[in-house]
Amino acid sequence: MGTIWVIINYFLKVDIDKSAAVSLGLVWTVLLSIFNYFLLYAKREDIFMKYNNIQTKRKIKGQIYFWIYVLLSFTSFYVSVANLVELKH
């Protein structure tokens, strides 16, 4: 989400002060938490039962994909911020 906001801010030249950015971030966090609760947390037992007995090889492969995704997400966020956000002195 942060990368998307950086790119939108770069192209639209939206000047948002720090308190508004924090408030917007908190609103998005609450909305995503509510969304996750109703879609995932409420069905957690069904999800646990479905993936409880997966093969070890598939589990390791899934963890590798997860960490690659995390690494690429942080990298893309860092590159976006480093190249698109202008410093204001």
C-alpha cells in the first residue's frame, strides 16, 4: 500500500502534511483489519483444517515464495521512496 501511495503522490503532486498522512494510514489499517477479520479470521478453522496436512516439500516452497514476496515488497517500496519522494528542507 505504501508503494502505491508513493507513486500516486509522485504523479498527482499531492502535498499531504504529516498528520494527514498518519491519519490516512490509520484509516487504511483499520479498514484492512476489518476486511481481514470478516474474510479470513472468521473462517480460520476451515483454513487451518485445509492446510494442516500439506506435504513438507510444498510447505517449504510456500515459505520460500512468501519470503521472496516480502523481500521484493520492501525493495520496491524502498526504490519507490528513494526515487520518487522529494525531500523538503
